[in-house]
Amino acid sequence: MDWILWDPGLEEPPNFNPVTQFLGRVTITSNQLRIGSTQLRDAGNYSVEVTPVGTTGQTPHSRSVQLRVFGGCRGDLSIPSVTVEGGNVTLTCAWTAGTEISVQWAKGGLTITADSRITISGGSLVINPVNRDDAGEYKCTASNPVSAQTATRSLTVYYGPDTPVLTKDTSKNCVGGGDVLVGKAVRLTCTSVSLPPAIFSWEFNGNPISGQPDGGVLTIQTYSTNESGKYACTAKNSITGGTSKQTTSLAVVDVCLDGGEVAGIVIGSFLLLVIIVLLIVLLICLVRRRRVQQRLMDNIFIPKTETNQKPNVPSFIAGFKFHK
């Protein structure tokens, strides 16, 4: 498109016949061309030629300029409603208006760049494989030199169930083997990391347990040792379709002593042994004392009578002689 600007010294501008698309939108002054209500089709190469008055002796000059016209950006971000861990997900930043648009991606305030799992092409961002840590708020910003628009959407990644953790909760801990005393209740708790939360089912020795809720807690009221065996819980994710199983052994016993009871028996036995030892020592002391006393009694001096000892004769009859 060639536009001729006339010399201000001329009384009137030369004849001007604009292109149809500019009718009613172009204003020309001595040194300016103004296009109103700019349209995308107005983009192109514009030239201006300056033609001096003939008496000046100057030669004509011309210059060109490239006009770029951009449409304002308008678009949105679309994310799949269901994304499962281990698969792939495509996020699409689509625009319904705008030209020469570039797209930038961000998550959690940080710019996303391509790597071994992430591919960015045009207005698409592909994550393959996707994992649970990819969940969060994503932003795509579509922009050109004159406008920008940001769209935000949250990505939910469904995952699990992970391998369950199965625990036993009893009234006391049996020492020396066994989990629960006959007649007592035991509670089995099964947990699994899963989104959405897992649904649980139970088995006893490979047979399904009926009449139990789909929660992760199984309460067993024991009546005999026959209830000993292997109990298993299976976690299932209703969206991913995945399942995971964990098994534990339960021993129902007739005798169950916890640590405190065993300690009491040991302490009681020890005290009884000490008492027996003390009684034995006391008895030995008493016997020895009795023997000592007996020996002391036996050592007391008692004079003995001589069989040939002559009787004492009174002195007043000592001088008499007796004859037969």
C-alpha cells in the first residue's frame, strides 16, 4: 500500500483514492496517517513518499514500515475430569481469539519446563506417566505483544490403593504366644493410601466374611480357639479399579497372660522362695541353738560316790575296839 504525503506548501493535497477496506477509517494529515478501528487485515507493509516542491531542487524520498496487527487473546484451559496415576494426561490451553500467541505453563507459582515426562507443544502440555504428585493447580497464560490472558484449573490424580497396613487391637498382649483370650474381642484394622478412599472386604482362611461393613475395621468376638487362622483384607479403588491385599495370623488361646501378670507371678514366686529360704535358715538356727544348750547342760559338774569309800567314824568312838 503506497500513501503519498504532500508538501505543506501545496494549497491542496493530491487526489487520494483509498482502498475500500479503509473507507471511513483513515485520517491523513501533512505528516501522519491514522487508521481507526484497526482490523487484523490492516497488517502489512506501508510506504510513505515525500515529494518536494519542484523549485527546491530536492529529490523525492520514500520509507517503508511494517505494520503488525494483533488480536486480543481470549481462551481457556481444559483438563480431563478423570486422571489415573501411571497413565498420561493432556492439558490444553485453547484460545478462541488472538494472533501470534505464545503459551506459558505454571504450577504452584513455578514455571513448567519440558523434561523426560513432560512434553510442551503449542497449547498442549502432556505428562506421561502421571503420578500423584502432579496433582494441583495449573495455569496457562496465552499472550502476544498486546494482550495476555491466564486460565487456571485444578488437576486431580486418582491413585491407589497402596499395600494395606493390617493391625490387631486386643484387650491385652499375651506373653509367650497368642493374640487374644477365648471369650474376648479382637479388632483388626486395615488402612490403605488411596484416592478416592478404598473399599475393604475381609476373608478368613480364604473364605469371604459376610455381613461385614466395607470399612477397614473388622471386630471379632471370640468363642473358641477354632477362630484362630489367617485373616486377610482387600482394598479396592472404585475409580482406578486397582486392588491390594494384606494378610495376618490370629491366635486365640485358652490362657493369656500379659507382661504385668507374668511379672507378678515372677515376683510372687521370688518372694515365696525368699520366705522358704528364711524359714529354713531360721529352723537351722533353732536346731543349732538347742544343741548348744544341751551341751552346756551336759557339761555342768556332778560329784560321783566311790564304792570302796569308808564311812566316817565319829571321834568319840574311834578308840574303841570291837570284838566278835
